Amino acid sequence: MQISRSSSAKLEPRLDIPSRALVVDDSRIQRKILSASLVRWGFVVDVASSGAEALEICYMNPPDLVVCEWMMPNMNGLAFCRAFRAIPRENYGYFILVSSRSEKVEVMQGLEIGVDDFLTKPMNASELHVRIKAGQRIIDMHRSLTEQNTLVTDTLEELRTVYDAIDQDLLQARKIQQALVPDRQRDFGTSRVSLLLQPCGHVGGDLVGVLNCDQDHVGFYCIDVSGHGITSALMTAQVGGYLNNEFPDYNIAMRARPDGGFDLRPPHEVAYLLNQRLARDSGVIEYFTMIYGTADLHSGEVNLVQAGHPHPLLIRANGDMDFLGVGGLPIGLLEDATYSIFKTHLKTGDRLLLYSDGFTECKTKHGDMLNEDGLLDLVRSSDGDSGGLMFLGELFGKLKLSMAPGARLDDDISAALFEFNHLTPL
């Protein structure tokens, strides 16, 4: 190949690692001319007189740019290009094939094998400069992409390590949160309280529980902290501490009697005290809804307070159902909020269902929310003879079936079921 001296154009000097070029030609003169030009343009250059020699160099020092003669004995340029593309490498190698041929069929054959560009003899320095410069841009782009991919891979690995650590912490936090509800079902003579708690993630913002300090009364509640995730879970842990049945001295829902025993506070007082504690804590911006009731285990009278929580559902033994309550402000929203109680009387076999809005606001397969009517349908379709955890489990299962296939819960699901004189006496 002949290169005219008509152009003195040079590639801009590289500021980073210089690219490595390989000149493959069985002509010593052409190797020398091409090498001199590439060195002058900032490349580190290797030369080879045959395809076999060039392959050895490629394995030892993979080039960024190859300028190869098409017509060579034993292994021509196309055969060498095919072997060059088969060598594993991290960065891209730009391949220029030099030939006097220019037929479209041969060019297409070269492109299919992996040739990036063609130089047709004779070629002057200006054209060679332009082709080499175009190749250098491709080399730089691939080098930059490789570095970015490496950075992304390293960052993803670091994030995976951090995620695994967080995941382990969240699994432990889930165990701690589940420990806030140690007993999912408790019998009180012929009555019973059963609890359901299904977070939509590792941890959740719902809390259910049972309070009991004598043989005549039982308290039960369902709480839903605003938001989701870790912040809500921390709030449920705090509220769970306020309502811990194992430590009546510190339980905000209990008050000491002169004889050393404890009574359950009226529900509206519990809501008021909880609201005072949360509203006065400047570091707490969350609030929660609550339905809390105390039941007389002899008469069936239930006193309830509703603080922004969904209306409790009274399920009569004969199948009739009614939603109770009038609403009320959530806990922790306004410091001067007041609360009032409402009453209901349960007869033998009646049940009272407290539930979170994870039920009624659950999106069904039809794209709408379940709402209260949908909840009534779920209860009607459940086994009327089942009770306790079996009933709650069936209710949750039917809720999942109402959702689109593969859909995940958007909110925590919780419920407390009080069954009055529902059990057979021992």
C-alpha cells in the first residue's frame, strides 16, 4: 500500500492510556509505513507478517485497533478477522481491512465476519487519518462503556451486600414485631378472641392485641399506623409497649385497684391517653387509627371507641350483619382531640370483627376496591360454622382470591375477632 505525504494531519494526543494497534501485512515496507503513521498518531504499535503471528500477539497483548492486509498467504485477512473475533476480551477491538478489492459481495462478507471498516488501495494519509480517527472514537466509547459497566457491577455488588444485611435485619425485626402478638388466639370461658396479622412487607404498621386482667372482662384492639415500612413498624413497637398485657403497671389501658389488682380503663380514656402521648412528642409525625373494645364476658355488653378506623362488623348468630360506629379522629393527629364510646350487646353465638382498611381498600381483580360490601360478601361466603383462627384464615384466603392473579398486597392486613359464648362449655 502506498501512502502519499500530502497530509500532515495528526490525531489529537491521548490524555488517558494510549491505544494499542496491530499492523498485519506480509510486506515489510507496508508494515513500516503504517506503523510509523500510527506511532505518530499516538498508538503503541505491534507488527506481524502473518495471520498466525498476529494471533499470538493478540493473545498476549490484545490490540484496540487492527489494520490488516486482506491478501496474505496461508491465512488471509478475512480468516484472521474471524479468528480475532473468537478471542475472548473485555474491550472492543476495531478491525480495518486493507485491500484493492471493493466489490459489494466481498465487502458484505467482511462485515458479516466482523470487519468494521475497509481501506482501499492506494490510500493517502488524510483518508487513513479519518478512518483511524473514527475507529479511535469507537474504541474510546467501548472503553468508557466497559469502565462504566465495571463501576455499575461493583456498585451493584456493594448494594447487594448492603441489601443482604438490611434484609437480615428486617427478618429479625419481623420476628420482634411478631413477638408483639405472642398469642393469636385466647379462650375466655366460652368466649374467644382471635387475631390476624399479615404485613405486606417484612415489617408492617398494623398491630392487634388482647388485654385481660380479670375473669370478667377482656379488651381487644386493632391499630393501623400511617404509612408503611420501618417507620410504621417502629411506631407499632412503641404503641405495643404502651399496651403490653404482660406489664400492667406500665400498660396505659389498665389502672390499679386499691387491692393490688387491675381494671381495664374505658376505651375512650385509652384513646385520649394515647393521643396525649403521641401529640406531645415533637419527634413523632405519624398517627394511627384504632378500634378498641372491652367486653363483659357475662352480659355480652361491649364498649368501643373508634379513632378513624374502619367500622367494626357485628355478625349475628343468625347471619345478620351490621357495621357499627360513627368514625372519630385518628390518634396523634390533634392534641386536643376527644373521644367517646359507643355500645353494643352481643348474644350467644354473635361475633364482632375488627379489621384494618387493608381489607376494604384491597384492589380486586376488577380494578376496584373491595369496600364494605365486598367484605360482607367475603364473610357470607365463609364457612358459618368455622370460628377463631380458621374463620380469619379463610377470610384472608378469600381476600387473596379476589385479587388479580400474581398481585401483591399493597397494605398490611389485620383483624381481631371476638366471639361471645361461641364455645362449648368444658
